[in-house]
Amino acid sequence: MEDKARTLRSRWWLSLIIALSIVPPMVIGSFWIQVLTEILILGMFAISFNLIFGLMGQISFGQGAYYALGAYTTALMLTKTSMAFPLCMVAPIVVSGICALIFGFFIVRLTGIYFAILSLAFAQLVHSVIFQWYDFTGGDNGIQGIPSPILLKNPFWNYYFTLVIVSAALIVMWFITKSSFGYTMRAIRDNSNRTGFVGVNVRKHMLINFAIAGMFAGLGGSLWAVFNHSVSPDLANWTHSGVPIFMTIIGGPSYFLGPLVGSIIYTLLFVFVTPFTEYWPLIIGTLIIFIVLFFSGGIVGTLELKIRPE
Amino acid sequence: MTASQIIGQILSGISRGMILFLISSGLTLIFSVMNILNFAHASFWLLGAYLTWTFWQILYSPNFGLWISIPLASLTMAAIGWIIEVWLVRRVYERPLTEQLLLTYGLALVIGDVIKLTWGVADRIVPKPKVVSGLMSIFGAPLPTYNLMVIILGVLVALGLWWLFYKTMFGRKVRASVFSREMISALGVPIHRIYAGVFVLSVFIAALAGGMQAPLSSITYGMDSTVIVECFCVMVIGGFGSLLGALVGSLTVGLIYAFAIMFVPRMALFLIFIVTIIILIVRPWGLFGTPMRV
């Protein structure tokens, strides 16, 4: 009975989410449609980060690098070649995935603070390459005026395009977290020694998980390049790698959709606050300190504790 | 390339490394004693530099202003550091690594904007006092007298820290608390006061470095986000939690930078990251760290 009620409730929630993601663009202006698109892209980026953080228990300070690699791959392919658009959306996943695989090979050998620092160092490496390689990446100017199919120039259709891709990505990630692979990752998070003793290749699993997170970060970057029509090296900087971390912490790392909730809060706050003040870091910094000190389960975690104190 | 050029580059690398050492020695102290990686440490350094500029403006004495402003700014920063320790950092000592990282990360963002609010984004310049604005010749290589002062200060701080931690009661207590927090608490040593002391000392040294940095180059908004990453590289190369490692790491990074600027200016930061990555891969505990910590 309890189980049935829960399934029913989660179906209600799912229908609500689907309705909320499909209907509003038809009634709101193009500005808010763009805000929604941004929420989706960054939300997916944050959920991909949470594969490393929530599922594997490590903190990566370098997810911005894979995001930027995806964004630049799409941007460069769209501006410098005339390859088919779908190819320009798939290639970044491959590029980010391969880079995450190579960097990850070294990163997953470490844990804790060393994991964080090595991921940061690799990301800064990517950042400095993008920043200095003027002839290829445009250096600190980035790439502006990225062409995209005529339909996607319309924010309305671009939103649905993003919605379809992000939903597909979220479904894939959901199945990953619920698969035996996902439970192996949880076991590694809780006790990697014991997981190793039962015959699991801990490093290999961590590496695969890191590469998957990198691939989805790359996909996010690629969607961003199409949505924003421009990319800049700042996407790879460690200050940008903080964004998915913030979203995850705000939303709640122990829930699959927590980072998406974080993305909604973060992005809406950004939209409401920035017209009044340019001191966005001050506000988000204060919020982060506040959440760390008083709501360490994130918004979703705190709410659940309020509703169902167990 | 002549011998004097090489010596010149070495000296410039050392003086750059000394500033890095002053910042990363504090980072190392906080890490080894409280086990917290302080993302906001370079922000304290930059805040120290801006405060030095402000005091220097108020005093407005080209020859003596700087010598008074640096201690004033450092002491002010020490007070601010104490407030931050008591109100914020103290609350997360027992928390997981992520929350500690995020707290200091949030702090770095806040301090960055406080700087922007107070001083704006325009570059600030503190000219060198006349006494030390000249050039000296060391083995035929010209070295600005001021850089020599920075080097001497770095050496003095290194010696001072060694004396403090190995020759005084406070230092013994700090080292004991690293060894066993429970034991030292049980012996009646107020552990929170020790932690506050270490934090304040680290912020003081960072602000001192900021003050010394002010006349070296213009003070630029956003400098801290590059420097903190360089300091992490220093800690990785030297080994987390080792003061000697911080010194060697800083000098290594300073020298790599100085020579890279000469031959491949675009690759300077790139090379530092490469060295850091190699160290992390082959010897994650760094040159002077202990393998246990990994």
C-alpha cells in the first residue's frame, strides 16, 4: 500500500513537471522562455556534476572544462565547417568524453581534496589553452555570432529543442543512477575498500562515471553554444566550475532532481537580482555560506525533512 | 643569454616566489592544523593590498607612508580574520570536506565583491618609497632594491614560523593538536583558541604579502582568483601541510614563471599546471608531504 501510494504520488509529480515544462512557453514572453532554456541547460550540467558528487562522493572543481570543451567544439564546428547540425551536437559529447576519460584516468586515482585539486588543475590547463590559442579559439574574445539552424534562432523552438535533449539526457542519467552501475558507485562512495574487496574494479567504475559526467557536461556546453550564440574562455575557468556545485548544494545532492531545483532557484535569483545590482557574487556567496551553515541538505532535503520527519 | 641575465631571472623568480610563499604558508598552516583548504586566502591577500593602498593614501607621505601602511593593513586584516574565524570558519571544523570548501569559496566571492564595492575595479598603484626604488647589482645582475626586501621578508617569515612552531610553547601546542586533537583537548588546552590563533596568524601573513605586493605591480581587481590557483599548485608541489614544502613549492613556481616569461611567455601558467599535474600523478603527497595524508 505504502509503495503504491508512493508510485501514485511520484506519477503526479512527474505529470506536473511535464506539464510545467511544456505549457508555460506558450503563454510567456521570449525573455522568460530564454530563462527557462538556461534553467534546463544548467540544470542538466548540475545533475551531471552530481553523478560525481552525490553518487561517487567526490568533488570535482573542473566540470567547467568539459562544459567549455563541448561549447567550443560546437561553436568551432558551426562557424568553421559546414557539417550537418546533428553532427555538431554529437561531436562535443565525444570530445568532452574523451578528454574526461584521459584526465579522469589520473584524477580517479586520488580522492578527497586531491581529487578536487587535480580536477581543478586539469580544468585550468584547458582554460589556459583556450585562453592563449588565439588563432584557433579566439583567445579571450571567445567566438561570437555562432550560426545555428534557422528554426533554433527562435527562442520558442530552441526551448523545445533543448527540452527534448535535456529530457532525454535526464532519463539516461536517471537510469544510470538506478542501474547496478549506479548502486556500485554508491557502494564505492560509502566504502571504496570494501567494494574493492568484493571484486569490483573501483578505479574503472570511477573512471567510467567521471567520463559519463564529462560527456553530459559537454552536451550542456554544446546546447549553451547554440542557445547563447557565443562562447568565451571563462566557461572553462574554475569560477564557472563553481556554478553546478552551487546549484547542487542549493537544491540538494541526495535527490536526482535536486540540482535541477537548485538551477531553478539559482537562475531565477540571478534574473531577479542582476537588474538591480552588479554584485551577484556577493549575493550568491552569502547564500552559499548561509546554506552551508544552516541547510546542509539543500532546499529539497530541508523541505523533505519538514514534510516527512523520519 | 648571459650569466647575468640568468641570475636576474632567478632573482626575479625568487622574489615572485616569496610573495607566493607568504600566501601559501598561511594556506598550509590552516590546512595542516584545521584540515581546511581556504579558497578565500588569496582574497585576504588582495584585501590586504587594497587596505595598504587606502592607509597609504590617508597618510600621504611618499617616503614613510608605506612602512606604516603595511603593518596597519596587516593588523586590520588580522582583526577581520579573527571575526571571520569566530563567526564562520569555526562552525565548519567538524563538517565534511565539501561544506568547508564551499564555505571558503562563498567567502572568496563575498570578499571579491566587497573589494569591488569599496575600491571599484580601477587599478590602484602604490609607488615604491624612494629609499628602495633603486637598482642593486647582484653578481652583475640588476635587481630592484624593493625585490630584495621582499626576498628578505620572505626569509624572515620562514625563520619566524620555524621559531614559532619549534621553539615556543604555542608552537608545541599547535603541533600537538595536529597530532591528536582529542588528547590536547583532554589536557586542558583550549583548542579553539589555538585554531583562532593559527587562522589569524595566517591572515596576517597573507595581508603582509598583500602590502608588500602593492608597490611591486598595480593592484588589480580579480587578481586573487589567479593567485589562489597558483597557491594550490604550490601546495601540491611542496606537499599539503608542509611549511618547508610551501617554501620549496613557491620558489619552484616562481622560478618556472620567471623563466617561462622569458622564453615562452604564453606558456607560463600552462607550464605551472603541467608540473602540478605531474607531481599529483607521480607523488600526490608532494615533495615534502607525508604519504599517509593521501
